[in-house]
Amino acid sequence: MRTLPEDSDFYAGIARQVGEQRTLRGLSQRELAELCGTTQSAIARLESGVRPPRLDTLLRLAAALDCDLEVTLRPRTRPHTARRTP
């Protein structure tokens, strides 16, 4: 997966949210990793925001943190209308 420079803020935001939710619940990275079926180092990498997380990983994290995961697709520009040919 190619990561664009403008995506780094997006991934950093996800990383921040995971860290905040983990901390709010009083979990260590190791404890969260055990709940998700992954390793502490994987949680550390995710929370660093260096690599984009996979959707299945986010779903497991949301479940472990008792959170809803929301994904929204919003157009960046005005959508094109479909042209009909007579």
C-alpha cells in the first residue's frame, strides 16, 4: 500500500486515538495486544503512526477497547454526474 504525505496526519490521528483509548482503560500495550491477539511491538508500531493499520486490525482494536469503529467516505470534490447517451 502506498502512503501519501497527506495521509500521515490521518494515520497519526488513528494512532493517537488508539493510545488515548488504551490509556483511558488503564491498559498497557501488552495487555491490549493480548486482547487483540497480536504482539506488544505491533501495538507500539501502530501507536507510533508510522505504518497504516489494516482494517481487520482496527476492528479487533475497537472490539478490545469497547469502541465503535466508524469509516466514512466523503467526496473531496463535487461528484461528477453521470452522462446519459441518447
